[in-house]
Amino acid sequence: MRASATHFARLGLLVLWAALGALQLAHAGPAEPTGKPLSAQEARKWLARIHSAAHERNYQGTLVFSADGALSSARVAHFSEGTQSYERVEVLDGRMQQIYRHNDRVFTLWPHSRVAVVEERDPRQASLRPVIEPRAEEFYEVREQGTEHVAGREAQILLLSPRDANRFAQRLWVDSRSGLMLRADVLGPRQQVLESSAFSQVEIDVKPRPQTVLQPMKHLDGYRQVRPAPQPIKLDSEGWTLGALVPGFQLSSCTRRPLDPADGGAMQATVLQAVFSDGMTHVSLFVEPIDRARHTRPLLTQVGATSTLMQAQGEGWWVTVIGDVPAQTLRQFHQALERRR
């Protein structure tokens, strides 16, 4: 992973969902799935409830992330008022970045370097926290595994076991009253926890406080404002195609955008980013012209549940594939990518 640190830094804002998801203590779970398997109808009802709570409930609290023994935490909040949606994530460790979202506008503040990145995001990618879609039931068997308490609240435990080897299992703790996801563990083949995120403290159905999001977005005195302009594109219009999608994954968005400007780059270099989802997890595929100074050798690595594959494509292109999926899934994406012109 250290060998790719520079490249990761340049792409960091593009894959923030991976950074925020890649951080609780790895421990072994049961060797085989246990609990009551749910019918497709019951499973979709649960997943729809989780999806609805993520968009409609007002909440605030502290999230703790862990992977590979590394811990991090963030203060998070989500407010909805009619058609207006507000979110904030204030990371309490490391570079302590602050992310604020109002509908599709996302501001990422880096207090140490005094840089503010202002983006208009695709509505499907705007949320700052992972969003589960009911269609995930098609690719995961859902089981009920009893109840436990998380952050002082009773939670129903759901195990989502993949129906093939292209994705990881996930165990979810869902607030019994509201349907809000309180904890999520990504599990390896032996049911070991690869990474986890959990509320240590949470308040649900709080009074909306949109000004706690809007005010930091308005007061940027002393910040250098960077406004990348991602352009929606189609893969085939850029001369690329995927011969065969990995089963269950659908293309969510495709854009051309500048490389991460937070470190003060000139922003001339751009990268093509295609995001794929199976309703539970995402895979991001990046394509850029090869740079012999940065792209020195292929790399395949995993931190927590997040795998990264970096490899040349032909003579002139460099492809990076990132996702909370097994390495073999990233290889399938890379192998399916074809240059048509």
C-alpha cells in the first residue's frame, strides 16, 4: 500500500466513500452463516426500510471506523426538510477534513492546508454515507441473527451473504425503531471482520439544524477555493467498453474529472471515473494516460476490505480499480475493459 501512497492521495477525494468506509477491530465470526433466512419479500422490506431511513431520518452522532487495527472517528449528521437534504462529516483524526453536503453540492474543507474543494456531484453519488438499495437482495442472501445493543439502542442483526464469490458478506445492525443502520461489518471468506463502522453515540429523529451545514459552506475566508468541473460522459464515447460486466454490478455514473486538486496541483490532468454498484457495495474504475514518472509498476493490495488494482492497459493507459470486493472481482473489471479506438 505504501508504494501507491502518492497515487492514492491524488485520487483521495474521488473515492472518499472508500476512505470513510475503510476504517473497527478485526475479529473472527462464526465459520458458517447462522440465523433465520428471509424470503425475498422479507429481505427487500428490510433493505427498503434501511434505504428509507438513510434518506428521511434526522440524526447526528459519532462514528468509529476500523480496519487492520487502525482506528478513526468522525462526527456525522443528516437532516432532511421537505426536498432539502443536508449532511456533514467532520473527521476527528489525521488531516481532520470536514465535508458538508446540501443536496448535490459538496464542500470538502482541509483546515491544515486551507483548501476548500467545491463540487457539484451526480445525485446518485452525492451522499456522504453508503446507501443500500433494495435490489441488493438479488445478490445477497439475508438472514436475521437476533438483536444486540449499539450505542445504547436495540438493533436487529442482519447477515447479508453473497450468492457468489464476487463480493464480501456484510453484517448490519439496524435500529429496531427507526431502521437506521447503526453498525456495518464487512466480512471475509472465513467470516472474519475486515473493516467496521459503528456509532459510539447517536441521536435519531433530532430537530433539523441545516445551518450547521450551510454556515461552514458560506464562510470560507482564508481558504483557497478549488472548483473541479466533472463532465458526465459515456464510456463508449471515450473509446472504452466493458466486454462483460461482473454479475450484479450496474454502471452508476461515468465522469471525466480533474485529479485531486487539494494538494495544489494545476488541475490540467484528468481521469475518467466509472462507478459500478450491486446495491450494497461500489467499485470505481479510473482510466488516465500513463505517466512513466508515477506509474512505475503494477500493484495489487488490500487494506481492510478495500482492494486496489493498478495496472497498465496497452501502451498508453493506466487503469486503477478500487472497491470493497475481493481482488478477483477487480481483476474481472480490468480484464473486461477494452479500448475500441
